[in-house]
Amino acid sequence: MWETLLKRYWMVALLKESPENTPYSPFLMVMVAFLFFILILFQWYLADLRQQFNLAISILAALTLLCSYFVYTFVILKIYRKAGRALQTLTSLLASHLIVHFFAFPLLLATPLLINSDLNQGILLFIGIVYLVLTLILTFWQFMVTIHIYKQALELDYLSAILASFGLLACNILTVSFWQ
């Protein structure tokens, strides 16, 4: 069962499946939200190079990030009179973003090694460029997944789905920056 679910959300993350073809399950949404919450906390911990990670603040930031996903998505679906799609849309967003974030682990684990390395400048520049390109690819992939999900859930054209995705991105950035 879990393998089938993972394959389904993997297909959503590859832009080959629509959120409407994913399970309608409140339990699954809560599970995916919890996994996303844990993954985000762990990645923020890994990304804290100054060793100033504050668990309480990070938990609040992650909870409000989840709330921004939920509120923004529900409001935009409500505006387009598609609120009945909220559960599948939210689960698809969180599951797909969870998949993309999972692929960021090698970059997060490599960051301290790159910062503390004493490689020659040419090699360090090359590795830095590869690191930056991979980060941009993951960011672009996550944004494209968001566009795909909103396009399908809201039955929008690409431009409107792009704007809706920028709205979620802005909402998430503002929410997390409040706690920093």
C-alpha cells in the first residue's frame, strides 16, 4: 500500500499525475504533513552552520509554514469554488514537496564540508557552481510541481497557475521570515 502511494505522489512530483487521482484521505494528509514537518525541522537543523538552532522557534516556524500551506491553498481553492479539492491538493503539495526536499539532503550534508574544506580555488569554484546549479534545479522542480498541482486543482491556465504558485511562495517566505 505505501509503495503504491509513494509511486502515485512520485508521479505527481514528475508532473505526470494530477492531484485528483490521488487518495482522498484525511489520515494520509495528517501523516504527510507530519513527515513534512519533521523533514523541514531536520533540514533547518542541518542548514544551521552557526550552531544557533533553536528548537522551540523552529517548531513554531515549521508549524506556521504548514499553516500557510493550508490557509493559502484553502483560500485560493475557495475563491475558485473548488474547496472540495483541498484535501487532495494539500496532500499532493506536501507529498511532492517532501519528495523534492528529500533530494536536497546531499546538498545539506555537503555544505559544512565545502565551507570547512581547504581545496584549491579552482576545484572549490567548480564544486560551488555544481552546488548552486543543483540547488536551482531543486528549487525550479519544486516550483514547477506547485504550478502543476495548482493548474490541475484550480483548472487554470499556466500563467494563472504560475501566479498562484508565486503567491504560495511569497506566503511561505513571509511566514518563515517572521520567526528568523
